[in-house]
Amino acid sequence: MSQTVKLPRRKGRFRATIIRWWPLYLMLIPGIIYFALYKYYPMAGLVLAFKKFNAKLGIYGSPWVDPWFKYFKQFFGSPANSRVLSNTITLSLWKLGMGLLPSLIFAIAVSECKARWFARITQTISYLPHFFSWSVVYGICLAMLGQPNGIVNVLFKRLGMNAIPFMTSNKYFQGVLVGSDLWKGLGWGAIIYLAAIMGIDTSLYEAATVDGCGRFRQIWYITLPCLRNIFIVLLITKVGNVLSAGFNQVYIMMTDEVKTSGEIIDTWVYTQGIGKMNYSLATAVGLFKSAISCVLVFGTNALARKWDSALW
């Protein structure tokens, strides 16, 4: 006679799980408190995007605007809208590509270096710029690319060439932003790839060597497929910030001369919200940016899942 096995109730299973893993859940409490206080609680202020803010009445006492999309319409109807969005998307896409592929190539090059002492020195040197503040990076860029006394322009003059206004020309400024961001984050971005490469089973390379595969074929058929999931995860995390484009970097390095090509959504919101005290307009634009970023994250995750299932 078959006996019916009664499964424990969901409440009982949950309680048993908590009791079993209570040290781990205890360690989660500080992180949960941090995100609750500094990430989720401030989101209540998003109602400011739909209100006419009055400092005396406060956020929740301020009257609602009519129509509710007034500030969104104001942003999309402003002359700065197309320029700010274009600059943000252009810089973000360039930084997205330069933040993933060069780091991957650099990590593979370091892992394939036979002279381990040289690889360690290269890694250490490549990590250092990550710890520089953007103020320091701006000073380095100014010393290297400034006009007319920057090192690069001094070299151009000695070669009989004209000086190039890298830091003060809209033609070159976006290239300076992308290049300095690549230089600052190249070594740090390669750390995850290097850790993943170290975890690949060495027997795969040994078997490939026995079969007559060279180093490039081993990289193509072993290293890159093993790094595919890491690449997808990093892509998803970076796509979520695709409309940020690096506020600290742009705000520090941008001047009035290059505002046309350098101003992004975050700097525009900062100028409107803090500089001109248009808090409702700044909140509306920030909400729009966050909503688009959320859609991009979920969309990229869905595409990655389909791509992953199609490959396997």
C-alpha cells in the first residue's frame, strides 16, 4: 500500500531555512538597511516630478500640476533636449564598447604572457589609474593635451605641426572623454576576466595542445566561450548605466567652450535642479532616465537569455 508523503508547509519550510542559514541572513541585514534607507526610501520623492514644488509646503504638501506630464513635455520641447540626449547616447555607447572589449582583450593578453613578472608589473600599472579621482585625471589630461603648453601639442609644434585644441574644441572633446575613461578603467575592468580565466580547467588546454591547437585556436574555442557568461553579466550591468555617461567625469572636465558636445542628461539635471532650483523639472528628467535604464536592463537580460539558449 502506497503511503502519502506530506510535504511540510511553506511557512514551516521558510522557518527551517531561516534557522539553518541564520548567520548568512544576519549578514544581509546591514546591506538591506543601506538599500532601504539610501536607495528605496528616497524614491518616494519622485512624486515631485508631478508637482509644482513649493519649499514652504514641502514635497507632499505642494500642489499637483495639470497636466501631470507638464515637466516631461517641457523637457522634450526644450532646445537642449536633442543635444543633451544625443551627447548622452553617443558617449554612453562609446564607453560601453570601450569598457568591455578592450578589457577583455587586455585580460587575455596578460593571461597569455609567458613572463609572469612582466604580466604582474603590467597588471599593477594598469590598475593604478582606477584609484585616481577625476580631478587628478583632468589635471593629467590638461598637462598632456592642453593648448598650447600640453606635452602632445609641444611635440606637434616641434614636428612643424599645428597645435590641436583637444580640451577646448567640440570636435575632439568627446574623444578625450572616451579615451580618458578607457585609460582609467582598462586595468580594473580586466580583473573579473582574469579571475574567470584563472578558473578555467587547464585540462582543456592540455587536450587542445595534444590535438595540435595553437594558442589562438585555444583562445577562440576555449577561453572566449568560458568567458561568455561573464561578458553577458557585465554587459547587462553596463547597459543599466547607458544614460549616465559619467557625471563626475563630464562635470569636472566640461567647460563652456565644449558644452555643446559635452553636456549630458546628468549635468543638465544638476544645472536645472541645483543651479536654477527647478526641482520638479530635474526630477522628471531623472525619472525618465531611470525608467529607460530599467527597460534596457530587462530587455538586455531577455535578449541574453534567448541568445544563450540559442547557442546551447
